[in-house]
Amino acid sequence: MLRHPAHCLSLGFGSGLSPVAPGTCGTLVGIPLYLMLRDLHLPYYLAVIGGFFLLGVYICGKTSITLGRADPGAIVWDEIVGYLCAMVQAPRGWVWIVVGFVLFRLFDILKPWPIGWLDQRIKGGLGIMLDDVMAAVFSLICLQLISYIL
């Protein structure tokens, strides 16, 4: 599977094949990507994320069809992009990288409304990507509020 570029990306360069917590392993792949992208001016950062999202709709849909499952846990490109979304305009420092990671994983795992609603109702590559982006929006709001309060 990893030989095909779409599958390699959607499986998070293999991190999604972890037998334990593949979503968490995939999100970890997002950290070095974030570190590479965080110094971009906001419009460029958002453009990259938008491109990654559109790419994700295609590659995640393609991989889910190949695997014969609607939203296999091995597909983690959505977690990678979700983490990048959660970290938009995040404060600098490792503490914030970890806080963003924890918040994103919590919202992605717990799936409060409307995240869970999206997860259940929108199928295909768009559905795979959209619930994680919504989890990222919740995480982003919480991260910004925490940084404002502190």
C-alpha cells in the first residue's frame, strides 16, 4: 500500500499502520509538518492547509475504497491536516504544540456535536476529512482562549 503515493500520504507515511492508536501516531506526524510551516505568513499557511484538505478528500477517498471500508483507522491524513488546522496562529513554544495536540486528539476522539454528526452523515473522502477539520476548529478556539487567559 505504501508504494502508491495516495495511499502513502493517506496512511501518514505508514504511521496509520500502527497497531496501537493509529490516529494519535498520525497526529504526531503533523508536528514536524507544523514546525516546517508555522513561519509562513498566515495566507500562505492557510493556502497550504486548504491544498492539503483538498488533496485529502481525494487520497482518503481513494484509500478507503481500496481498503473497502468507509473510514478505516489507518487513514490518518485527516489527523495530520486537522492538527495543522488546530495550530493556526498558535502561540510559539513546545507547551502550545503539546496543548494543541492534546486538545485536537480529545475533540477528535470524543466527537461532540457537530463533529460526531458530521462523522456519521458525510461519507467518502469529504466525510473523512471534514470531522477532523471540525475537531480542529474546536481545538483552535480552545487553544486561543487558553493562550488569551494565560
